[in-house]
Amino acid sequence: MSVREQQVNDALRVLDEMHRLCRIERDDYRQRRRRLLESLSDATVRAGRDTVRHTVPGGDTRATGATLRRHIVNKTQAARMRGRRSGARRIAMCTLALGVLACAAAWYWFAMGA
């Protein structure tokens, strides 16, 4: 990263922090952020390199859509599995709690009967 890119990155961090702490309005935040990013893109164009924007190669968009759909399906399946695991944990914890209560009730019943 060049010195200029580091400076812009630091300025963006400060700007984000100011916005997060509600020290500046959203519109002002967006305007300042846009200016910072534009200054960086202007500097990279003058230097003859483009590190801010990457071109997307042209080609078959169906492949990209299929990849995106596959990614979404994988995310959905992962979320379902997390839900199933947490459901199994709940069942295990409830079973354990009922076992402890049954043992306590049995102990109490034997203690009162003796």
C-alpha cells in the first residue's frame, strides 16, 4: 500500500469512527467518504495503476448466477445445520435437567420415607 493509500485509509477509519459516535450527520459522512475515495482513485489513475476498482471480466453471466445460487444454497444449508445442532443441544440439556430433577425427587422421596 502506498503512503497516499495509507493516509486515505487512516482518514476513512477516523471518519467511520466519527459517524459511529454520531459526531457527524449521515449525509456529511457520505460526502466526505466519497471525496476521500475519489481522491484515491484520481491518484491511482495518475500513477497509471488501478488498485481501487477491479474490472469484472465479461463472459457468461449464467455461470456467475449459478455460482451465486450455489453459494446461497450452501449458506442456507449451513444455517439449517446450525439450527439443528442447537435444537439437539436444547433437547440434550432438557433431558439432563429432567434427569437431575428426577434424581432429586427420588432422593427426597426416600429421605422423607425413612
